[in-house]
Amino acid sequence: MNVWDVAIIGGGPAGLSAALVLGRALRSVIVIDEDKPRHAAARSSHGYLTRDGISPTEFRELGRKDVRAYELVRIEHDTAEEAVKRDEHFHIQTATGKSYISKYLIVATGVRDELPPIPGIQERYGVSVFPCPYCDGWEHRGEPLAVIGSGAQLFGYAQLIFNWSRDLAVFTDGASMLTLDQKHALQDRGIALYEQPIKSLAGAGGGLEKIVLEDGQEIKRRIAFLADTGARETTGIADNLGVKRGEDGQYETMEHGSTQIDGLYIIGDAKHYFTGLIGAASEGYEAGVAVNRKLVEEDWV
């Protein structure tokens, strides 16, 4: 069976960027991508120089076009279900029954959001409910905004969203981890705090017009930001290969995304939960350069 220099699981900005670098370095690369991006519902992406405002779909299409220009790179639309390391090589099995063997493996699978079970959130996600103010805050500056969350990160996230609009309300959907001092700090800045359970988000189409509480209150809001999207890895491949996790629950990685498993790299949202487009692409470039250097050194042994 053909042995690829590098297998990349995930065809988002991190995976495609790594593939581009490696293709230009004359390395054989197989990219396995199930084509289920995290923000497929989003209408636009922001913060990527020269591509500000591009739709996630168009961004991926342009990335694939760039990568396909290099004949040693192949993109397969499939799901990598299992990867094991045997005889110094990675053996990958996919959902369609295909098998691939590679010298190096880059996991760039991103994460999948598990949104709060509040009626109305799912259909508005990416339209009027967002996770990232750096991606969508500017377009809604000064509008009536909501922050929804309850965990330890809630207060800091509310501080962040307040940067884009002074018309802000915080919804905890029940008990939260806010301290009394934090509640006072919100009050001092005119930020309304609603600790009642949320009944639903309401509005025409995918828009948000109001947040309805279980006690009957209806608070008018235009946009909601989620303090926690419940982001989780889309695959257990890195776990099954033996990659350790830190106290924060994220994978332990070293320079360039390398791990304690020789030849295995983890990059992008799979590594951090959030990197943004340009951060993920940067990590892909860095990992691609690092892996090529390893291959060069092996050629000289």
C-alpha cells in the first residue's frame, strides 16, 4: 500500500494551510475531510486579512482550489474513524472503508459546538446568535446585545462584549458562578442581569427580537453572544493514540503542535477550541514547515 508522507485529518483553515505548505515542499499529502465545518451556518467570517467578510463556504472552496494546484496533495471527502500507530507509521481507517498509511499525522479536525438546550438558539446560531465578538461584534456595534452563560468565564466575557455596545443585558438561565462583586460591577455599568431560566429566543426567521423568560418577562434584544458553546472535539482519534490532556481539558502539545506521540501533531481549534481563521491557518503553516523539516532530516540520515 502507498505510504503518504503526511495525512491530515480535517480540511479547514488549519488543515488546508498545512497541506499547502507541504504540497509546495514536494511532499505527498492526503487530506481527509468530512466537510462539516463548525460555522457552516455563518453568513460571513471576519478578521482574516484580504478576506474580511468572506463566507465560510467560499473560504473553504478557495482553500481547496489553492491546495489542489499541487499534484502531490489529494483531498478526500470522508470521515477518519480510527488511527493507530504501528511500525513507525500511522494507519487510518475511514467511514467508507478506505485505508491510508502515513509517516506523519496532523489532526486539524476542529471542534463541534454543543449549544445550550434553549428553544430558539439552534436555528439562530450563526445568524443572530454568535460565539465570537471578534468575528461578529463590529457589525452589531451599539445594538441591544445579550450575553448568555453561567460559567466561570461569564463575567470576563460580559466585559468583552460591553466593548461593542453599552446596551447590554446578561442572561444566566438560572444559577450562575457570578460573585456578588461581579454582579455589582455589572449593575454599576448599567448592564441588566437576568438570572431567571430562559423559556425561548424569539424572532422572525433566524433573527432575534426578544428573549422570553420563564417568569413571563420579554426582553428585547437584537443579537446574543454565547459565553460557552460547549465546544468539544469532533473525533477521539488523538485520545485513542494516547495524547494526554492538561488540567484545562485540552490536549497537551509542544512546539508547532507536536505531541508526545512521535509524528503526531494537533493544530487549530482541535488544539485550542478557538483560534479564529487566521490563527488556525497560521498554526497549519507552522506545523507544515515543522513536519517538512523532520522529513528533510530523515532524508539525510
